[in-house]
Amino acid sequence: MTSAREQGGGILKFLATIDRRIVYFVLFVLVVGPLISPIGMPISVAPDTVQYHNAIAQLGPDDVVLLHLGTEFSGWNELSAGAMASAKMVVEREAKLVIIVGHPEATGIPPLVYEGLKGVMEAKGYKYREDTLNLGYMFPNEPAVAAAAADFHGLVRTDYLGNSIEGTFLNKVKTAADWALIIDINTGIWNQALINHWRLPFGTKIVAHIIGVMVSGAKANVDAGLYEGSLGSLRGGAELEYMIKAPGPGLQAMDAFTLAHYSLLIFIVLGNIGYFGYTRPARVKERTAVK
Amino acid sequence: MSVFFKRKDIQVTIVGISFLLVFIPYFFDIPVLGAFSVKLITIASLINAFTLALAVYALMRRALNTVRKKGRGWWWAVYMVACLFLMMLFGVIGETQAPWHWVMFAIINPLSSVNYTILAFYVSSACARAFRARSIHAFLLLATGFIVLLYQAPLTGAVFPGISPVALYFTDTFAMSFSRTTTMGLTVASIVLGVRMLLGREVQFLGFPREK
Amino acid sequence: MVDIMEFSIAVVGAFISMCMFSTLYGKSNPLYSLAEESYVGFATGLVVVTACTYIYRVGFLGISAGDWILAVGIVLGLLTFSRIFPDYAYISRLPIGISVGAQLALSMRTSIFTGFAAHINAVIVNLFPADAKLMRDRWTIFLTIIPSLTFFLYTI
């Protein structure tokens, strides 16, 4: 008797052994298509995003907020929507915004942040050195994060351009306790160091915008009281944009996000159909009799 | 003089002293020690920054080896070293100047982005080929993953709100619990490793051979 | 001039991205090697430049501001370069030992609280709250944590 494998298999064999390049091509088309021609699908807002939003909404004028960019350029593509929406919320509340960078690649990100905030900063009359500062790459390792928490001016003396920070609004910041909030845009770079050396000893509030794989860890930190809120991935950024009524790249990408997820689910279903229809019956089971 | 650096017990003692100078002031309020501790932490951050600069040496050594042996694709090693020195030259010219800006946004930004994006393709094809309901455990994994993935697509929550409580139940309980225990396990492991290093049982980081 | 700059960034960025994507086809090719070696070379240069900038801003500017003790950090940091010379590599043990000792202390003095105690505190809650949904969630977490902890216990 010939097995199903020997008989050929047809469509079921195709589904069971689908070429990965077909998966790549379909994914590519489904992601690029909606970006070129947006569809405008509705989205829902998760409770975590509401909690994150409420944590930033409590800021007031003259609060000093640290925007920590603990991400490479690669992570910035996933986190930029949420980061820009968070920074926009800070500026709308007239709090002081300080940008600090935790990865060499992220030194190119602050100009993008300022470019995106140009409109709202002009509307609020923000001036560099009076209302905002870019400190550049000052968190290369954990000891730097710890040193900045204990004695900020002992570590940071100039901004990214080399100008002294003496005489700016940072004069009143001595330790981590003097910061109202840290918005941690993070792909896993120094997020634990901020919790260990800013949150635990000084009680500095932290909200974290993290990539998808870190969401469950961040939920545990929110539940343990180490984070005030967490925002997950590009979807979280889009939800925050939706909440503050400032559509941006996050909302634009949600069509592609949705279609990519659905295509993945369809491939999983088709693969299982192929598995049960072709691969599993094709296994020839040999009995061995031992006396 | 070299005995000072070559004796394992002296170097492990230095590690221990450095440890105590940072550890003790955290729990006991001794002002002078506290201030010195902060300076020691800043010194440690400077030392770590120097080791980043050592990356040049590591890369150069590998590249020169490839070129010397005329290994496969040796010209790419020459090209890579040229890129390295070009970037350092642009850094000297100035990080706010055009050449630096050009390399950041024409080379590093796109390539860093693509590096990460390619993962999405690999993960998608791996999911499509590996997620099979071969057993009851695999079926449970598949079903849970299916529901959470469905919820992650924003449209689903908007048109079918009933999925939100189910998906959130999985992420806020099971996923969070396992993440929590993983964090606790890693914390215990890192503390155990730290104690072993302080006791001189793990000395490879100082360049000494492994304890037998 | 600026337009040419932005245009060239867009063109070169798009081209080199596609070079990197070519790996998805499955076969190695010169375009992928071009993208890969460009990234490694420029990214390493970036790391070196930013590290040197940090050393200048913290170390040298600190010393010029009167923080003379940071000169010790500069000297120790330079001693790490002795690793380049095999006959004198042992000298780098001193700065590495000081740095590792400090970092161990930083890690151990806080991680027991943030990585352990805080999470245990979060699990030890009232298992019979008024809200049924909350009770369901808390019991699920409680019943999940114990088996997953035993997993680590028996595999260490």
C-alpha cells in the first residue's frame, strides 16, 4: 500500500511545506500596501494605555520630565509613535522636557523628536535651555545611570552641544528625587537600571514605552508598583495618539499591523490544515514486536 | 610590581573592597563614604566607556587576520575598516555637521531598522511552519497564542469587543506570572554569580584560568 | 544644498535597505555583504566616537571643573588598553576589578528588592476580594506562580 507522501499530496502537501519566501512576499505586500494607500480601520484602546496616559496627564507646569531614549534606531521605528505622543503630552502641560540617550545609535533621535514637536513647542513658546534640553549620550552603562541618580550635576555638566547646563532649569535638579517623571522609551537598555537606581531609592515615577516582547515583563513591574504605567509597542503608541487626538505614524501603521497579524493567523491555520491533512498521515509507523 | 597584578588573591580583594565601598553607603548613612561611593561609581562608568573604545582593537584584529590570510571576502574586511575610520573622522569633524548626519540617516538608521524588520519576516515564517497542534500541550499553546494574536490586531477589539477580556486574562495572569518568575529566577542567579565572583570562585573575568 | 543632502540620504538609504533585504531570498550575495560590512564598520565607529565624547564630557570636563578624583578614572581607563599587549595584559585586571566590584554592588544592593521582594509582595494579596473578576485573576496568578517557581527550583 502506498502512503500519502508517495501519492503526491497536492494542495495539502503545498500547505504543509509552504516555501518561506511566499510568506515573506505576502507579508511584504500586506505591510507596504496599506502604508501607500491607507484604509482607516478602527482601533480599540487597552486599559494599560489609559493608565499610561493618566500617569503623564498628571504633570503640571514646571515639572521636570526626563525622556530616556534607551533604544537603537531599529527600536525607534516601533516606539516613535508612542514617544512622540508622550512628549507632546508633556509639552502641552508646559512641563520641562529633558532628553537623555542610552544607546549610541539614539544620538540621532533627539533632532527627530524636536522636529516632530516643533508645532506644539512653538504654540507653547518653548525655548531651548529654558524649557527643554538635549543632554545626549550620558547613559552608556549602569554606573552612569546610578551616578546621575545620586549626583546629577556630578555626571552631567553640559548638553549635547557642549554648552554648560549651569543657569538652566536643571539647576534645581540635584538627585533623582527632583524629577517629576521619567518617560522610558526602551528596548531593554538600562530599564532595570532606572528602576534599581532611580525608582527604588528615590521614588522617581517611571512610565515605560516598550517593545512587544517586553510587555509581559512591564506588566509585572506595573503590578509590583515599580512602573506607573506601560505602553506596549506600536499599537500602544497608536492608541495613545488616538486618545490625545493627535494622529501620527502609529495610527497610520495600524492598517498594516492588522493585516500582518491576520495573515500570520491565516498561515498558521493553513499550516495546521496541511499538517493534519498531509504530514501526519504520511508518517509510516513501524511496529516492533519483542518477545 | 607585577606581582600586585598577577596574584589572584590581591585582585579578588580589590574587587571586594570596590564592592564594599559602593554597597555599604547604600544601607548606612556615612556622608564622607557616601560621597566617595558616588565618585567611585562615576569612575566605574568611565572605565566601562574606555572598554567600549577597545572595540576598535577587536574589530581591527579580526579584519587584519582575514586580510593577512587572504581569506574569503578579504576585501570586505578592508572596506569595513575603512568605514570604521571614516566614521571616526566624521566624529572628529563634529557630530552636528553634515557628514555625520548623512551617515547616521543614510546608512545606520536604515540598516538598523532593516536588521530588526527582518526578524519579523523570520518570526512569521517560523510561526507559520512551527505552530502545529501535535499534542494537547501544543494545541493549548496554539489556541492561547491565536486568541492573543487576534486581540493584538487593533481591528479585532474594535469590531469584536468580547475578545478583549479573554485575551487580557491570558496576558495579565499567565504571561505576567511567568514573566515574574523568570525575573525572580534571573535575580537569584545573578546574585549567586555575584557572590561567587566576590569569593574568588569565578575569576575568568579577571583573566585568571577557571577554578578547578 | 540641503535638498541634495536629503535626496541622497533617501536614495542611498533605500538602496542599502534593499541590499539588506536581499538576504530574505536565501542566497548570500555581494549586495548583502556591502550592507552588512557598512553597518558593522560605521556602527563600530559610532560606538567609539560616542564613548570618547562621554569620556571627555564626564572625565575631562569634570577634572577641569575641580573634580580631580575623576583623573583616577581616566588613568584606570587607559590601563584597560594594556589588553592590546599580551605581555602586559595583566595590568588591565586592576581597572576591570574595580569596575566589576562597583557594578556588582550596584546590582546586588537593589535587585533583591526590585527583582524579588517587590514581585513577591505583589503576589501576596487578598485572595478573596469582593470583585469576582479580581478574585479569578488573583487565584490564577497565585496558582501559576507556584508551579513555575518549582520549575526553576528543579532545574538550577
